[in-house]
Amino acid sequence: MWKFIVKGGPVMIPIIAGSVVGLAIIIDKFIMFFRLRQDSSAFVQDVFKDLKANKPQRALLTCERLISFPLAAIFKIGIERRGLAPDRLEKVLEQAGNNQVHRLEKRMGALASIIGIEPLLGFLGTITGLIRAFMMWEQAGANITVNALASGIYEAMITTAAGLGIAIPFYLCYNYFISKIKYISVDLTNHALQLVEIIQETRQDSKA
């Protein structure tokens, strides 16, 4: 492996650096989504049950136990501000949801940049490798040998393969993360609207 890296030339340095940073982001995201595994339906049912039973403090305790989860954090804010008008409460929950989604999207921009740059660095290595090969050809003239051209050709091929080999699996991981974030975002929106409805219903029941 080290032999191929050396033959890839100086362009391999930023390619490897980008792969290390990208891999760190991917591992961090996998860990984050693994920790966010949660039976949202059971959590929602418990909170709604407490609210319908006019036990908001118990519902808050349920949310606080799972405060690291986006849905629990949003529900906590909604229950604490349940006295707001429905339209105002919806806006508050929408902002809270956006903040949670923004937290999930952290460093996704950096990963997207790495995915885009890695193949470009590979193509740059292709160009520099071919330039080196043609310069050696020009210097050697009719006496050129395959061995003299090999270093430049190695650089051209290895950097291209490295750039694409890194970008392709990173791109698959990126799409997976985006799909997870979209799913969580929709789930947050739907449950937030249900929370507003439940709060409104309990408010009307208490007045009656």
C-alpha cells in the first residue's frame, strides 16, 4: 500500500488527508444515528397519555429522560410552552425542529465537499503524471523506455483510482445520512403537529 501511495506522487497527500477527515465524519455520523435509535411511537404514546390525563409534569419527566433525542427535545419545549396560542406554538415547535435538523446536518457540508474534491484531486494527479511522462519522453527522445515513462503513468492512474475509490463509498454514506435526516425531519414535523392538537384538546377539556 505504501508503495502505491509513494508512486501516486505529491497529489496523494491531500487525497489521503481528505479521506481521513471524511472517514472521521462518517464514523461520527454512524455513531450518532446509532445512538438516536428510538421507539418513537412508544415515546409519543406515553407523552400523549400523560397529557390527556392532565399530567404535564410527568410528560416532561419522560422527555427529560430522553432529552438527547430530537423528538424528546422538541416535545419538552412544546409542553413547557403549552400555554401559547396554537399558531404560535406551531412556530415555536417548527423552530425547535429546525434546530434539531441543523444539529443532525452538522459537518455534512464538509463531507459533501470532500466527496466533490477527491475525484478532482485524482484528475489533477492524472494531469501531473502525464505531464511528467511527456517531459521524460521529450528529454529522452528516441531513447525513451517504458521504465522512464512508468513513474508518470503510475502517478496518473493511482491518483485517479484513489480519488474515485474514496469518493464512491463516501457518496453512498452521504446519501444514507441524508435519507436518515429527511426521515427524522418528517417524523419530527408530524409528531409536533400531533402534539399541538393534543395540547389544544386538553386545553378545551379543562375549560369544559
